[in-house]
Amino acid sequence: MTRDREYVQLTWADDGPGFPPGLLESAFERFVRGDAARSATGGAGLGLSIVRAIVTGHDGTVELRNGPPLGGAVVTIRLPAGG
């Protein structure tokens, strides 16, 4: 977590295979799921759309990418510091 006068930034990263290339553009849409072979538990494809709704409802932003710091998926949320 980093913070300045305007924003708090939270970043989650993993060292797995990352998001499939074709998923990065649509990952925030409802009911979008990655490759079924990558998940033994399935899922409804709502998680990231819920994250985006909550973050944007608080005037923040959320971004997805693959790469550093660990080489896999990276999710970054920025929210107004509010104080």
C-alpha cells in the first residue's frame, strides 16, 4: 500500500501465469471467466465486476496487467485518500 495526499494505492501481485491475454480487455465485464482448465472450482465470473463497481462507487480506479513485480497477474486499486 502506498499513500500520498490524494490517493491510497493497493496492489496485489502473484507469480502465477497471469491473466490470459484475451481476458485483460474484458475481465471487468459480468460473467466473464478465464480458461476453465485453469480453475478447479469454477465461478460465476462476477468477482472483478463487483470489485470495479465498489471501487468506482468510491471515486477510485482499478487496473489489471501482467508482469512485475512477481511476473504474474497484478491488480492495482487507487482510492481517494479522503483525509
